[in-house]
Amino acid sequence: MKQKTYLNKLQIIIPAIAIFLITLIPTLTHKWPLSWDVIYHVLYAEVYTKYGFVLVNPLLGSPVGLKIAYPPLFHFLIAFLGTVSHQEYMLIARVLQPFLAFFVVLSVSYVGKKFYGNLAGISAGFLMISSYIIYRIMLPVPENLALIFLPLAVYFYYSSVKNRKLKYAFIAGILMLIVAATHQAALLCLFIVISSMTIVDILFYRELSIFKNYGAFISSMLILAVAVVIALALFKPELFQNILDQGISATLGYSTSINYTIQLSPLKYLQYFGVLVTGFALVGTYFAVKLRRRKDIYIFTWIVSLLLLSNAYLIGINVLAPRLLIYIVIPLSILGGFGVKNIYNRLKTTERFSSEKFRSMFLLVVFSLAVVFGIMTAANPTMGTFSAKTEFGSVQIAPPSESEVELADWFKVNGNKNQSILIQNIYTGIFIAEQTGMPINFGFEYLNSSTPRSFFDIGNVGYIVYDKRLVLPNENASLNESKVTTELYPLFYFNQKYYNDLNLTQPSYFKVVYENENFIVCQKQDS
């Protein structure tokens, strides 16, 4: 009997093993980690390794540097693993991919089990795998480290309310601290979910004692804040004074706000969630509405609060709706797991389908379909390919192209590490900085044929790099150049004539020293 109970407990790990193996597909078939974001995260890890815990990245925005403005836990993890294993940090990020996916799905399965039982937890894990948005958890980025702890924090908060034990709320608060040290958006989502649950609980049950639970949850953050304030006042008084004078955002660069929005239609939500998650979540909703227990209300609140957040643009708040889908699919999968469990149990009461064999076949079909959908997502030819979209088209930014690798290799051998690079494509520039340790200057928009030498001397610019892919289309041939915005950094498009005669765009004391299929490198000559 004990052995059977032990095996039942082990079943919860099956979906996590499945996603681990599925994530191995793109991990082994792609030479580089599966995102562009990981390039600057690896760069941050390298900066911390070389310079210690700093707030400014000296390799970007040279010569002043660029505020890192990102919680450091994920970067510390890469730096630690890379230092201990003596492996390149890019390889560490690539190896992390299946492990991050494993623990995210395991966390969701565990929380699903704690809410609705073992079968619901296993089903939640498989349903999550079936969702198209599952590709997000295969990426080696800080968000996925945070997603391991976010569902656990929600569950422990619910458990503290249900069992009237403040220690669980405090544990949830500690988990929130881990999330806070990893990813700003995940922290915002977690805070909104827990706060919404608290408000809804008061409205439904009118038990003001929940403020104790909420207070215990928040207290861990307050304790940390007080400790940080004291530490800064004692050991970093100048930084502490800057924060008092200018605020946290201005001093550290931390912010959860964005300057643009991406919307999704209702149909797009369903496409990203997938047919299995959507279908079984509807079934779970039916049974949960009938029961209307506290845990059902909490799951509904979890889903609805994030859906509302993803549509915050309706009230003038910028939001990236596609980025929030992975947060929504977690409680949806848990609710869907509850739906699978109810169908399985209802089959027992039907004479025709009550056999153990048929019910097991039902589960096998659902789980197999989920795995097939997951494999299809992982094996998609576009998996791991990301582009910067502009009004003139798209430019691939990940994985690094052969030309970008050749460019970085040239700088490794020939580049003067004491000089910075002025580059037309900042995305490529960040890759070069990560690969070579050379600083990147962000002042390309000030470049022209009459730019004074003092500009390059002050910025310590020794090289200019042109991206021949950034050519204005024929219908814009009347323009000489155009600065266009993308999600993160601007790109500078040139008329083709500029690439044919670089003297039109740069001073004559810069000479071509390297060229490949996509890039031209010019070096400043001594006066």
C-alpha cells in the first residue's frame, strides 16, 4: 500500500519529464540559446563576473554606460554555473532550457494537485504542454525562473487563508521576494493576483481576518525593503541619497512601464491557449461554478485578474498582451486539469464508458495529444527565430547569423578592446559586446560625413559597423536615411548609395578594414 502511495506521488513528475524531453528537441537542434533576450542576460552575467555587482553596464552606451535596470538573480545563476563548470555562459543558458521548462511544468502540476487532486495536477501539466504559448517556457530567460515560484506563491497564500495559518502567507511572501529578484513583470502579475484574491475573498466571505494573511504576505517585502534601506544608508550613502533625490526608477532604471502596446483579438487568445486547454478549462469552469468553493473562486480570480491586465490598454495603460499569455495559461491549465478529472470521474457513472480500460484510454488520448502538440511547437522551424519588426520590414536578431558570428570573430582577433564600436544595428552590437567584451556606443544617429573628430575621441570610438541589410526599400528611395523604432532599440536604415560610398555618411579618416556578406567595419585612422 505504501509503495502504491509512493508511486502515486511520483506520477506528478511525468508531465515535467515530458516537457524536459520535448525541450531537448530545439536545444539539441539549435546551436544558440532560444531567444534574443538571453544575449543581453548573458552579457549582464559576464559584467557581474568581471566587475562585481554593479548598477551600470559599462559595455553598453559607452562611454557613460547603461543602467542594467534588471533584477540580478538569473544573471547570478548563470555566472555561478559558468564559473563552477568553467563553461561559456552561452552554453550554460542553452543547457538551462530543458531544466527551466521542467520545473515550470512541475510547479504547475504540483499546484494543480494541491488545489484539485493528483489527477488534476497531472492533467494540468500535460494541458500546459499542449498550449502553443508553451514555447515561452523553453526560452532561457529570467521570466521562466520566476514562473517556477509564482504558482507556488499563489498556492501558499490560498493555503494560508484556507487553513488560517499565517506562516503559509509568509512563505508566499518569501517566494514573492525570489520573483522580485528575478523579473519585474512577474512580480507585478503576482502582486495583482494576490491582491485581487484578497479583495474578492472579502467581498464573498466578509472575513476581515484575511488582512492578517495579506499583511504577512507583504511583510517579507517590507522587511527586505527596510533592510535594503539600512544597508544603502550605511554602505552606499551616495546611492541612497540619489534614490531619495531622484527616485528608484531614475537612479536604478527599474520600471514596469512600457512606451507601446501590443493587443490581441479574442481569437488570438484561443489560438495561443490551444484547443485542449480551452476545451477542458470550459469543462472545469462548469463544475467549478456549480461548486463555488473558495479554491474555485481563487482560480477564477487568478485568471480574470490577468485577463483584465492583458486588456489594460482599453483604459490607456500600455501592455504587451502576448507576453501575459504564459501567466494566464497557468491557472487555465489548472482549471482544465479539474475539467479532465471531472470527466474521468463522470465516466464511472455511465454504463457504457465506466470500465477502467476506457477511462484510462481517455486519459492516454488526452495526454498523448498534449505531447504531440508540444512536440509540434518545439519542432517548428521558426522556433528560436526572432526578428525586430519595423515599418520597412523585419530584421532577424536571433539566432545570430553566420555573418554576425564572423563579425564577432573578427573583433575577437583584431579589435582594440580599449575602443568602442559605433554600430548601425544595436541588436548586433549587443551580441558583439557579449562575444568580445568590447563596448558599444549608442550614438549612431549623430554620424555624418562632417562629424568632428572630437565626437569620436570623447566617446572613445574606434570602429563604425554598418549593417547592409538595413536598406531603404525602393518606394522610399527619395530618403537618404531613416531612424525607425523597434520594440527595444532603434535601427538606422540607409539609402543603398550610402553603402556604395561610405564617405557620404562618415568622415574620411575612417577606412574599411573588414567586410562580409552583411557587415562593413571601418576603423578610425590616426591623425
